[in-house]
Amino acid sequence: QALLESWQDLVAASLDEALISGEIASRLDAKQLAALFWSGWEGAVMRAKLYSSTQPVYDFWDFFKHSVRP
């Protein structure tokens, strides 16, 4: 848990900078976005392994980047 939380904090810091600069937009704060990112990413990785395909990872990334467009 500590390792995941440290990764999540790093992602949150990057997302916070992007929110402040206007590169991304969201009604959620950076910590919430980071938690959602990691939950979705880990789910996509699990599905990629299950289906022996990288497509779930690409699908998640496409969804996430479009969900934070300004």
C-alpha cells in the first residue's frame, strides 16, 4: 500500500501542475484524479494479462486523456 500511495502522490503532483497550468481540466482535484488513474491503470493491466493483449491499456489511456481535456 505504501508503494502504491507513493506512486499515487507522484502522479497527483504532476496532475496538480497540469491543472494549475490549464493543460488539463477536471472537477476533481489532483489526488482524486491520481487515485482514479491508478485504479483504472491497474484494471487495464489486469485485463491486458487476461486477454494477452495491450489493447486494454491503450483503451484506458485514451479514455483518461480525453476525460481531462481542457
